[in-house]
Amino acid sequence: MYSRTCRRLALTAILLLALITEAASQSTEVVTGSDTISYASFGSGPATILLVHGWSNNRTFWEPHLFELSRRHRVVAVDLASFGESTAHRTEWSMAAFGSDLAAVLDDIDEDQVVVVGFSMGGAVAVELAALGREDVIGIVLVDVLQDPDYAPSDDEIDRRLEQTRQNWRDPTSLQSALSPSASTSLVRRYISRTPEVVPEEWWASYRNVFVWMRTDMRTTLRSVRVPIAAINSAGTPTLVEAWQQYAPGFSAHVLGDVGHLGSIWERVDEFDEVLIGLVEDFRGLSRD
């Protein structure tokens, strides 16, 4: 009896995952400026979790989390302009422009309790969205990005980072390091299968601009944010909690052990989801106070 029940539960989970994967390919579109932004929606619940991918990613990178998160809340996964199914007609690839795109998505979904989760470059975009002062945004979760809010890279450092990324693009050894030493090779293959062999030029523009934003706009933008901020980070780069609390007094960070940058969303998935769901409940409570 017990094993039959387990098999039924496993089959149910597989069927639900299949439905989620199918829905991920069925996007909704919203026009903002010269571009069309694609997003997909899953589940329902008291809050909406807006998932914002990182540089070189797209909304499918969040697939490991969709099943659990959409059991509790509505989940919206977006493709930033030039990534995934969204178009790339604009000439400005700034974090503020990406933030305006997210605002158009929120206007379209019309929800009143939104937690914005931004991985890597998506964290900077989430901050820009929150700085718009929208009443529907109740909190931000940064994922493995902006560990030091006072970081201000020089042009030389940005150039070095960009060149290193060019040289290591889709390199399996570098990807293994970005996941974890024990990561399955299937995760490396997953990344390679979801990224182009040649990086579009507009991606390099947004890559440079996120680091320029860190130097020029990040601190001013953070001072405009009026909602709580938390982080889920890998242990690779220390999170400077006290520095963060100068900008966001209630800031907290959860550290995922033994994973790299990409591993923060593709490994320790259960732990990530449990922490994120807890943060959503915390933000909902604060929004009612």
C-alpha cells in the first residue's frame, strides 16, 4: 500500500512538472517602447513571485522552482528584453530600462502583493523596479548578486571581467565551477543547450552596463527603495550584511553552502524554495503592518 501511494505521488509530481514545462512555452506578451516582453504565469495564491533571470539566461532557468513555488503563490517568470522570447529592438540596455519593462509586466498582471526575485543581473533590475515606488511591490530578494552595496568597479575591472567572460563562454570547466564541484554534467549540458553559441552584441552591452550601474547608480537607487530587501547567496562572495543595513535596515541574507553562482538557482533547490517562501510570508506580514 505504501509503495503504491508513493508511486501515485511521484506520478502526480511528474505530470504536474510536465504541465508546468508545457505552460512555460506558452507566453504572454506586453509591449513596452519598441520591444515586446514575454512572460509566463503559473499557479495562484495570496502573493505573486516575479522571477527575473540573470545575464545570458532566460525565464526557463527558473524551471526547477516552478512546481514548489506555484503550489503556494502565483509565479510569473519573465524574459528580459533581448533574452528568451522577448525582442531586442531598443538601443538602450540599461538597468533602468529593464526595470521599466518589469513595470509593464506588473501593469499587465494587475496583482497587489508582488515579491521580485532577481538572480545575478536580474537583481539590479529588481532594485530599479522597486525604486519606482509602486504599491504592488512588497519586497525584493536578490540572488547571488550585489553582495557589497558599496562595490564600484573601475572601467579597467569591467573590461577584465568582460574579456574573461568572452574567453570562458560556454566552457564546461568554467560552468562546472559556477555550479559546484559535485554538479552533474547534465547541468552543464543544460546551460549550454539554453544559450547561443555566439553571444549577441546587445548582451555584451547589458553585461557592461550592470557593472557601470554598480559604480554610478546603485547607491542612489537603493536609497529610493522603500520595501524590504533580502538575499539568497552562494558562499563564494561574502555578503556584507552590515553595509547593506545602511541602505536597507532590515536586510538579511541566507547563504547556500557548497554551490557557485549558477548553482545558487540550480542546486539546493528545495532549500532555496523553502527560504524564498519564508521571505514572501515575512514581506506579506510587513506589508500589513
